[in-house]
Amino acid sequence: MSLDVVDLRSFYASPLGHVARRFIGRAMLRFWPDCARQRVLGLGFSTPYLSVLGMEAERSIAFMPAAQGVVNWPSPGLSASALVEPTLLPLPTASIDRAVLVHALEETESPDDLLEEVSRVLNPGGRMILVVPNRRGLWARMDGTPFGQGRPFSRRQLTSLLRGAEFSPEHWAEVLYVPPLQRQLLMQSAGLWEQIGTHLSMPFAGVHVIDATKQFYRRAPLRATRRSFAFRPVLLPQPAPTPRLAEPPPSPPTG
């Protein structure tokens, strides 16, 4: 079942949603402290984070999947959001400098096609931030938040997907160690949970946050070439008897 834009907006308006936005946004800002003069694309439900990253960007646009729905963004001014098919983005090739994917990869039926489409619209050397539920984390095991929906991923799975789409992971962060429960005590101690989890490098964070760079070239796959041998019969000369010439008949006697 796909995420609904109304549920996503309600989650980020809740105290737990504020906690998620704060820690995920903090990791994003460590990777991208400055997006000035950059064209930034958000895919999925990325508007809570585009509001943080795209303040100084040349242009920021938010694409939301058709199955999810769309909301107007930003609230003041002209709308920069649109409803799209994630694997068929209405953008020219190499027209975007940076892309932010949140609530996108885990919801799509074909992660490979989605990443390849993002790679298509990114400039060579363009960068992408990917936020994905951690397969080993507690958030992926509880369906009370958007990170408990869809398909979570392990670090090895994400590395394989990124390399297959010609992305090189540059930085990796794991955040949201606080349990995904709407409890006031947990909300107040969320910073402590985050410090302990990060300091001890615990593998049970709620989400992966990856900063990846699009490679400048596309590797040509190495394929083993099969040699086919055509077996043809070899015709060897065979000895054949030479026909003997017939002797002329004897001439009749004269006389």
C-alpha cells in the first residue's frame, strides 16, 4: 500500500515528525552545507527537507509520485510541486545539479529504474541524497510512521543499487536511534538517544542517509566472448586409378 500525502503531512506535523526532520536534516546539512546556485530536485515527499537545503538554491522543485498525491509547495508564492511518474521524470537529460530522495526508493516497484532515471536528469558529477529505512532498524519494524511502510534496505543492498545506477557513495550516516513512539519522555530525550547510538556505532538506526555522486562515465560491461568453431570436413585427395588407353587394333596383312 502506497503512502498517502495526507498521512505524510500529518506525520511531519507531529512531535515525532519534528524529531525525524531535525536529525535527518542535520545529516543532510553536514553533506551539503551550501546549495547556492544549484538546481535542486526533490523526489518523493521531500518538501520538509527542501525547505532546509534549498534556501539558497537557484531553483528547487518537488516531484511527488502519482500514487502518493501532491500538495502545494511552498506555501507562499508560486507552486514548485508537481505530480509525476517517478521513473519517467518530465525533465531534460543532465538538467539538475542535486537530487533529494525521501519516501521514494522504498515505495517504488523498481528501485533500479528509479535510480537510473535520477541519474539521467543529473549532471555528470551531480550529487544525490538518499533517505531510506534501515532494514535492521526499529523504525522499519513498526508501521506507525512512514518509515515503517514499503521496503527497507540494508547497507549492502543500497551499495549494490547505487553502483548499478552509476552512483558512487561518498558519505554515509545512520540516524533516528530513538524508538518511533509518540511519548513525551522519548521526544525530550531524543538527542541523548542520537548521541549514544552515533557514539557506539550501533547498527539499529531508523534510516540510512547517503550522499552519492553520479559518475562522469558509464562503464562498459565486460562480457566473455564465446568463440564458435565451425567443424568442416576436410577433403583429402584420394588416389584413383588412371584409365589405360586402349591399344589400336592390329592392321590387316597385306598381300
